[in-house]
Amino acid sequence: MGTISPNELSTMLGQQFGPTPQQAAVIGAQPGPTLVVAGAGAGKTETMAARVVWLVANGIVAPEQVLGLTFTRKAARELGQRIRRRLQTLADSGFLDTLPVDDPRHEALHNIIPTVSTYDAYAGSVVREYGLLLPMEPAGRIISDTERWMIARDVVSDWPTGFTTARSLPSIIDDMLDLADEMDNHLVGIDRVAEECRVTAAEIDGLPDRDGKALKGVDATLDSIDGALTYRRELLELVAAYRDTLSERNLMTFGQQMSKAAQLVQSHNRVGEAQRRRFRVVMLDEYQDTGHAQRVLLQNLFGNGADPALTVTAVGDPMQSIYGFRGATAANLAHFRTDFPTVAGPAPILELTTSWRNPARVLDLANTVSRWSMNTDTPMVSPLSARPGAGTGEVKLGWFDTREEELDWLADDLAARYREHREQKANGGAPFSAAVLLRKNADAQPIHDLLHARGVPVDMTAGPGLLDVPEVTDVFATLRVLVDPA
């Protein structure tokens, strides 16, 4: 039996629409590393699942040799369900009846157990399995952001020497946690940061005497830098005490876990060798949002040209990068090609540029804005195009003299659309659906109240949290007094 093409596979699965030429190129790419730049709404999850099914259908890999990684549990669950559902459909399609009785795909499609996980969960599994090689205790409990902040508060509150900064206690806590996170994300130790502070301070102290001839503001700027270096040294002492507290309690943050996993695989090649024997296909979702520690982890496990036959597919879009605040960088997409080289050189790059969720005019606007913000350090992203039959769509822009005028217009426009749709629905139709996207949560409550006043049913996913609801505030205050009367 010859190689099954992506279009033949789609027919076997009974899909109404076959893959586009771009999707077919990704699905049927030969084994080995591949970078896929997928625009917004381009069907990347569907294509990733179809690629796994194509590899299994052609006998290139067994389902239990598949590893899929993404950022959220919801995305991992969705990808895993799609892969398992499609493989089960393939098994039930009569495909197996066309194979020789001794073909290993019979067993493969009766044991559909791919591993699909979040990046953090996978790093945790590596630490638990191999952590003693560092050595470290592999059973440390991962703490939530709230618990982490409370521990940091205790460390800062009990600090005996005080601080040179005039910042408030909560600000010092946040600064210390931010520094600890950045150090974890970039695999940098306390000694390294302290040395950089020392060198920078020495450079400032070694500047020649300016005899009052300096440009205006230079002395003040240098004094500010010197003060920031002093403050950073104080924060480093706090980070050391904070980490000691976590270690004493056998606790760990997600950032520490990823950092430990990266250090582990970087210093022990046998970890990568074992993982490459176990997983022959690795799907890396939202790769533009990986940070330095994640890059080091994945590169040392599955890259560096250690196993050219290993199929590693990274999917991402630099224009959708959202985790820069925690050390992620879309430049990792460009680095992927050399981090995961083929025998012939850098990994090939493919694109998915048909957006399945947007009409043409919306995409024209999005492509224009994307060009304004294009980063030349990341792979160039081709303009998105609409699917056949998507229509033109409608885009409106509004300018208003005051914020209140804008909110009133928005509420009136949505209310009019809602009433019109409700009248049409009386003759049969889909439920009304609309969304308001905000740049800041402070606008959520006013918009919610304006729509509610106009009789528009509305749910709010931004704005105040549970602790701002009066009834919850009362309960929380009562519990807080009981726990801490002081």
C-alpha cells in the first residue's frame, strides 16, 4: 500500500471539506523538524491533529509515540480530543481491513494513547522522573500565585535591615517576585545578577570627574541608576531568603520547575536520549509564547540535530504573542529553525494564511495593522486571506469628544442590533451573539450597566472580580478578622 495523501485521508475520515493546499503541505510534510507560521483563525489546531493522524495512518509513528504541548489545560484537552477522535474515526472507517493482518497499524489503532499536555505539566513530569540527577527533591509541591505572594509577604515583612527605597511594602513584594521570575525564565542565578550589578556600579564610579561641565540631567540619571543598583542588590537578598523558604517547605513555583527542568536536560544528555526514544513525534503549539527556559528545555530534549528522523513541528504566529510580560519572546520562532536543524540545514518553514473566521474587510484592516507592528527579528508573516465565500464584512470607526459619548453610542448600537435580531428570530433564527473587546478592565462595568439598562442580556468576563462583589467582600472581611485579629 502506498503513501496515503492528506486529501485521501480526509475522505477516509468522512470530512465535508478537504484540506487547503497549505494545510495539505503541513499535514503531509516528511518526517523531521518543521516550522509552521499560522495566522489567526487559520485552523492550526485542526491541522496539527490531522498531521498526527496522517503520520499514524502511514505507519510512521504509533499514537503512544506522540507528544503534544501547548500552554493551557483547555487547549491541551481540545488538541488531545481531536487527535483521539480522528484516530478512532480512522480505525472505524474500514481502513484497517485494507492492511495485511501483520501490519503494526492494527495494534496502533486499537491503543490510541497520545500524550498531550501543557508545557508546565510536561516540565513537571521531567523533574519528577529525573530530578535526582541534579540532585533535587523531585516531589516538591507547586504553589499558586496567591500562596507564592503570601510567602513573599512574610519574607519581606520580617526583613530585619529595612530598605533604601521609599516604595510601599506591596510594591517591594511585587518587585522581588518579578526579579525571581525573570531569573527563572532566563536561567540566571543570584551570583550572576550580583556580579552584573557590581560591574555596572564600578563603571559608574570609574567615570572621569566632570568638573560641573556635564550635560544637564546626566548626574541625576547616574544617581538614579546607582540607586536602582542598590535596590536590586537588596532585592537579590530577598530572593535568596524567599527561595530558601520555598526549599525548606518543599515548595516550588511554575517558573522554578521550568528552570530546573531546563538545567536538568542541559547537563544530562541521557534525559533527552530517553525522551527521544519514547516520543517520535512532537507537536509544539503557540511556540511564539515560549520563553528562554522553555526553549532550552525543548532544544536539548528534541533538537540540536541529535536525531534527524525525529518529527518536531512547531506552530505559532509572532503577531499573536501575548506572554512577553513573563519572559516569552516571539523570536523563538526564528530560532526554531536553527535549534531544530535538519541534515540539509535549518528546518523548513511552511505557512497557513487562510483565516476561517473573518471576512475580507476585517482581514484587510488586520493585515494593515500587523505591518505597522512587524518585528524584523521574527519570521515575516504573509497577509491573511479570507476563506472562499466569507463575504466582505463591515468595519466601522468612530471618533467621540468624550468617553461617555463613546460608551452611549456603543450601548445604543448594540441594543438596536439586539432588538432587530430578536424581531427576526420570531420567524426562526440563531440566537443573538456579540462581543465587546476592551483595552482596560475599568471600562467593563460601565458598559455592562449601560447594556443592562437598555434591556440587552449581557455577561461580563472582565471588570471587577469576586472580591469586589459586596456580599463576598463582607464574607472575606469577616474571615480575615477571624484569622488575623491584628
